[in-house]
Amino acid sequence: MAKLKLGPLENDKPVKITVELPATVHRDLLAYAEVLGRDTGQSVADPVKLVGPMLARFMATDRAFGKARRQAGPSRSQSGSRSAG
């Protein structure tokens, strides 16, 4: 079994955005959803729903971003945010 960075998805209130992905990234997203579904037993009906948790995980593990965010001090966007992982 692969050790994926994402686990089961949380049920959270979404904020709608529109984004264009390169075709190769979209294909990889579909493949990731398939592997995640096999590993967690939680089928991913809409792979687009992985984008938010993937971005959250990426930002949570980006040390330079975390350091810059701490140096900038608290902001309103941090209240209610959760670390992925």
C-alpha cells in the first residue's frame, strides 16, 4: 500500500473557486483519486474535491511558507484554519 500525503477527506464548508489545470495535472489528479480510494476505502466521487486538501497539505508542509507566516504575525485568515495531516 502506498503512503499518500492525503488521508480521508474532511467534510468542511467549501469555498468555490475556478481554476484551470494542465491536462497532465488533471490526469494525475484522477489517478491520485483512484489510489486514494483504494487505500482509504473511501471512494472519491469528484476528484476535484482533492484539490483543497492537497493545497492545504502542501502549505502545511512548506517550511518557508510557515516561517514567513509566523514572521508576519497573526492574521484573520489563520483563525479557524486547520493543519492538514
